[in-house]
Amino acid sequence: MESSSSCSAPASPTPTPSTSWDPPDPSLLLRLPLTRLRPLIKLDPDVQITAQDAVFMLAKATELFIEHLAAAGAELTLSKKKKVVGRQDIDQLIETQVTSYL
């Protein structure tokens, strides 16, 4: 009898799930919860219906405003040679700069 050696064919590569996941554009990510913002918008008696796009845009604008305020507060604090941004620094910023934006 002839001894048969088990010769297996090369295994075909199994398809693996794609590991290349593209994260969403960082400018589209929000830190403020839209579910909290919508009731605040509805407090305005002139607002009847709020579109999801409008809520998103208001949330994004609010985040950008807060980021700008924080950066300006940090810059003001550093110019005073302090290490901690205080309430008085933000108040001073609001009095001198923010009103020009609104």
C-alpha cells in the first residue's frame, strides 16, 4: 500500500472586514447635546417649529463662540502673567470685546 500524504491546497485568504474607518469631519462633531439645546430654543415665544439643521447650526455657533471666548480669556490671562483664567478675566473680555461681536 502506498502511504498517502495529506497535501492541502493553499488556503485562500479569508476576507477581513475593512479596518479603514474614516472618522467624521471634526468640524461637524458637536460637544453640546442637541437634546438640551432644542428646549432652550423653544423658550422663545416667536419660535413655533425648530428644524434639526437650525438646532445643529446654533449648537455649532455656540461652541465656536465659547472656544473663541476661552482662547481670548487665556490670552488675556497670560498677558497679565497669571496662570488661571478667572471670572473677572472673562467679565472684562465680555465688557470690552464680545459686545462688538453681537
